[in-house]
Amino acid sequence: MNDVSATFLLDELEKFHSQDGWIFFAELRFGTGYYSEHSDQRVDAWAIHTWPSFRGQGKVLAPNVRRAFEIKVNGGDVLNELRNPDKRWVAYSISHEFYFVAPKGLINKKLLTKDDGLIEWNGESMRITKGPRVREAMPPRWNFVAALARRVKKMERENERKNQ
């Protein structure tokens, strides 16, 4: 499974969140433009559950549960990320749950904090192997909402072009 690419994991993660109610965004920036605070930061993926309640980890979670994801495919990248947990604060701020996504066995669960979950590709499917602490999420900042709106508009335009 060491030959699994980040693109492959991203595609499988999107399928994992294709259930009714989820909207999934790959490679989502935190803001718009290139000169504002945090505009160049991004998460590998972000998803929001659009229904009023969501059952996860054996209980009903907050409405509109939001998840942020960081995909890892090699050990060096994992170690760099774990040595610098402050990199994840923006991802934590826009989500109730944060997950690393990796091939099975790449990340030692014992090295993760209570705020970090783990979704692993086992060669056949994605599976949550460590649930994160479900945090209160901050209200979204307007530059993040603008980034979402731009992405949705871009997707609409692409669909319109395909259908012409």
C-alpha cells in the first residue's frame, strides 16, 4: 500500500463522504486572494454535513458537522506534520473534527493527539480507525465563506459548460 498516491486517497475520501447530506471539497483554501491573512493556507479536503443532525461516534453530533482532512502518503511528511501541530490550528478552527488520511499502518495512532482522528485506506476501503475529539467549531470567517462560494460558483460553471 506504500504506492498509494495522495490523489487516490483524496478520490476515495470523497467517495467515503458521498452519503446523503455531505458536501465535499478537495484542496480548499481558507480565504480568497493571495495577500490576505491565511489566504494561502489550505486543507487537503473539507466536508460539511448539511442536515440538522448527524450521528457519529455513537452519538448525535452538532448540526452541520464539519470535517477537515490532511492526507499523508509518506513517513517523512507524517513526522514533519506531527512535529509542528500548530500548522493545524486553522484546520481545527473550521471543523468539528480533524482527520489524518493515510494508507493503513503509515501513522502510529499513539502519536496523535485527542483532537486528531485517523482514516485509513486498507487496500479496499476507507475506515475511521481513530475518532477525534469532537470540538466546538468557531463560526466561519467571511474570507472562508467567500472561498467556499467561489469554489461552488466555479463548479456550477464547469457543469454548465459540460451540459452545453
